[in-house]
Amino acid sequence: MGEHSILQLNGNMHKKLHSLIAVFLKSPQFKAQITTDIQYSVKQCLASWTNKTIYFQDEVKKITFTILIKVLMSIGPGEDLDLLKREFGEYIKGLICLPIKFPGTTLYKSLKAKERMMKMVRRIVKERMKQINDNNAEDHCAVNDVVDALLRDKSELYNSSSSSSLMVEMISQNIIEFMIPGEETLPTAMTLALKFLSDSPLALSKLKEENMELKKQKTNCSDDYTWTDYMSLPFTQNVISETLRMANIVNGIWRKAVKDVEIKGYLIPKDWCVMASLTSVHMDEKNYENPFKFDPWRWEKIGVVASNNCFTPFGSGHRLCPGLELSRLELSIFLHHLVTTYRWVAERDEIVYFPTVKMKKKLPIRVQPINT
Ligand code: HEM
């Protein structure tokens, strides 16, 4: 990973970058716009799945990747998006591979793919920088995506880099590395939600009932759906929490001790690395009764929590995932349109948890509109 990756940064630089992204993702304008974009993407994708067998695990990435790129750079469907999709696929293969670099190796191809992506992202950042300078409009124009948020930053995060070409370089690098934590996690959450629901008819029926009610209300008053509509469905949020608890998409997080630390009588010497296992917390019967059972109802007692000591799918503390709410929103919109418009039959498949969470056969399903 590059030296500016948010995942590797520490101290002040990390704090500023994290806060810029988190503030943008929480802004009301962003929430309103992205709700419309996700709805559009979800409906289009679902319509293209009907009456044939699809591999859910692969197909759902079309929704999440499109949204991720929209959030980062406002790129819609077209050549640029196709290029990014292709090159990013090649690039991530090289993040965990043998460190051998000569033509033909995975690492070599990955670095070449990153160069091609950098070229495109650099062009976009430069164009945007020019627009901002030409209009001298920093204070009046809406911040539409992460590129805007980083370019309009006043906190000197990049300004210390003095030359504008270095600033373009750093922002482009950040944008590419920001794709890594968002690309694989969310489609996996959607895939496992579908798997758990396919195996739990009671939960599916309650989910459908709640979402049909919202659909009826919206149809009667012909209002558009808002972020809050989707995020206020209690059972749907419980299905999402239970999916995240059992899926353990990020099974552990790494930290390095910057000084000697004592925790519960154990000494962690300076420079040691520690992995906090999130899976152990989520699957511990001291925290969750019958932890291997998919039981969205358990959250009626626990209540909706973004994160606490016993529920940390998005991590916690100053590295808490800034994509937390966006992920819950995408999951909610996806589930809403899926269960209110379609039914599906999933083939038998198994969850594999190592090295990463996946479905063994990519979860083949057949989707049909409800009223056929
Ligand atoms: C269900 C989906 C997701 C899960 C389970 C998840 C989980 C996590 C976890 C556990 C961390 C903390 C890592 C650590 O503490 O070292 C994290 C960090 C992060 N996530 Fe997510 N994530 C998800 C979706 C997303 C999405 C959609 C985005 C982008 C829009 C995103 C962007 C990030 C970023 C940039 C960080 C680094 C934050 C920092 O170090 O300051 N994530 N995520």
C-alpha cells in the first residue's frame, strides 16, 4: 500500500484526513444526493437480474462499486468507470501476493494497473482544481464528492505540500487507497444478508412486511424516499446489525504499540503489533445468547447501536469506519427494493470465512418480479 494510505497514516495527518472524509459523508447534501443515486443503481441492477440465474456475490459489486466511485469522484456509468473497475480488480490482486516484481507477476500487473488508475484520477483531480481556481468558488459551491472535500480543505492538510502538482499527487493517491476498504466489505455484507434471509423465512417475512408498509405509504403520498425513511425501519436495521455481527467481514484489526502499554495485567511492549479479534467478541456467548443463530429479534432488546464494546463490525475509536452510515443506507435501500419488488430462490451454498469471507459458489440465485 502507498505511503499516504489512510489505513497506514498515524497522528495528525490521519486525524485530519479521517475527519475530512467523515464530515463530508455526514453532510445533509451528501445524504440527500446519495440516497437518490443508490436507489437508481439498485433498481437498475435488480431489473437486469430477472428471470435468469445470477452469481449474487459478483453482481452486487456492480451496485457498490458504482456508488463508491460516485462518492469519491462523481463519475457515472461510462468508459471511465469501466476502466476503473477493470484496473482496480487487477490492482487489489497485488495487495496480498508474493513480493516478486517482473513482467508477468501478480505484483507487476498490480503496479501497472495502479499507474493507469493514477493517470485517470490525476486528470480528474487536476480538472476539478482548475474549476475551483477559475470560479474562485470555494465557499459558494456544494461539495459533491471526496475529491471536492479534499481540494477545498482549509486545514493545511495538503497545503504544506506547497506545490500544486504534489497536492494533486497526494489527493489522487488517497482517492485510490480509499477504494480499498469500501470495495469488498459492503458487497460481502449484502451477500451474507441475502444468504441469512434465504435460510430464515420468518425473518424474511417480517422484513418484507415492514418494507411493504413503507412502500404503501410512499406510493399513497407519492413522496420520494429520504435517507431517514430507509434508516428508520427498525426490523430492517436489526437484520443489518445481525448480518454484520455474524458475517464478521473484518475479522480483526491491527494496532502497533507506540509505547509500553499495560492492559488487564498484560504488558504489550513498545513496537509490538496486536490484533484485536472482532469475531471473538461477536461470537462469544457471554455477549450474545446462541451466537451462531441468525436472530434479528435479539436487537429489539439490545437496541440499535452503531458500535459498542460488544458490537464492533466497523471498528471503533479514532479509526471507526467513516463508511458506516453509508453502508447501512446501501444495505437498507437494497433490501427494501429487493423484498418489495422481487422474490428469489437461492441455490445451496456455504460461507467460507478464510482467508476472507466469501460464498463458496458465489451464491447463485434466480430472481423474479413478485407479481408474475
Ligand atoms: C459493511 C461494510 C463495511 C465494514 C464491515 C467496514 C469495516 C471497517 C473497519 C472494521 C474499519 C476499521 C479498521 C481499523 O480500525 O483498523 C474500517 C475503516 C475504514 N473504512 Fe470501512 N467498512 C465497511 C464499508 C466501508 C465503505 C463503504 C467505505 C467507503 C465509503 C469504508 C471506508 C473506510 C475507511 C476509509 C476506513 C479507514 C478509516 C481510518 O483508518 O481512519 N468502509 N472499516
